[in-house]
Amino acid sequence: MAESTRTPRAQSVSRQSQLCQSAHPCLGLIRACKETRPEIDLLRFSGGKSVENIFIPADSQKRLIVLSRQTLESFVLGTKILKEDVSDSYLTTTDYGAFVSLHRGEELRGCIGTCFPLQPLYETVIEMTEAAASRDQRVLPIREDELSDIHIDISVLSPLELVASPLSLKVGTHGLHISRREKRGVLLPQVAAEYGWDIKIFLSQTCVKAGLAKEAWKWPGTQVSSFTALVIEEQK
């Protein structure tokens, strides 16, 4: 498949909203993290301000978008894609999780990701592209006739860090992962900025996303973790 001529653009706040149709405006954003390892092995402790910023060079960002686009088209069309030898250290790192969001205009057509990487970043993006195109139960799978209208966003997530002082987190910079027993929910950093939430509302709405009471982030035993995200957008 020919390499896409579309180029990415990274930004701290995404284009308009990633919300899909939902009875509650916060419940439709993204699926809960696909957690395939015990989180105790993957969380670091932080006071809330030292979560790392992610740097990926422009050429590497473009490669991620190209891989995602090629994967999307080959998956939907049912064609084989030649496995590429990826040696770029920014793409082979296993430090980062990723979410892939697919939009058609302002309509969300799929968004799935993981906060807990088990493989190189580029492989995570490939897997989540296929999942977003076919396994987001809120929307129908991507069709062949809409491929040219689909816009890809990739959110690369820093490792989760347990937060001792949740109110010290910065809206628009930090994303939230809140868990209590078997319940857990995640919202990306750009959500709070897009909706004009302060940090208390952001914490409450992430609890709602997890199926918890709005005040659950204050309860003993609830784990509040934060992360940053590098948002890479496909450009037409």
C-alpha cells in the first residue's frame, strides 16, 4: 500500500470533542483502559506534578500516522499488509500506552486504547487501530465506503503515576485514571479543557466514567493516577 501523504500535527488539546452520543456527556468518550497486567507493577508514585512530558520527533509521529492509516485500510478492505521492519527507537519503546480515535467529521466512529503497554508503541497503535475500527461496541464497524472520510487521532500516553494530591493536577495537562477494586475509568487530558471543567469536576466525571460515585476519588482505597498525552492528528 502506498504511503499516505497525510502528515500529523501534535497538540496538547485535540480538535473539538471526542464525545459520541451518550445519555451522559462524559460516559461516551473512551472505553476503560484495556488492562492486561496488574497495575501495581506499572504505577509509579508522584505528588502530582512530575508526570513526564512525551517527546516524539515529527518524522516518527508521521510514521505512526502512516502505520495507523495503512492498518485501518488493510483491515477494513481485508487485504494483507507487508510487515514493516520498524527500528525507530521512538516507536519501539515500550514505555507508552496509546489510544486511537477515529472520526468522520464530528462523529466518533471508534476509540479504544490501553494505559498499560505490553508491546512496542507502534504495535500498540496497530492493534488499537484495528480495535477502534471494529470492536468499539458503541458504534458500528468502519465501512469501506467511509474510509476516505475517516480522520485518525493517536494519543500517546505517559506511564501512569499514583497521585497523592489530586487537586494539584493541572487541567489540560494531566489525564486521569481512577480505580477502585474492579472498577476503573480513564479520561484523556483534552476532555477537561474542551468542556471547561475545573480539576474537581474532572475528578468527579472520571469517577462517573468508572461507575463510581462522584466523590469516590476522596475515599480511602481509591487509586487516582495521572498521565500526560501527546496527541497526534492526521492532516488532510
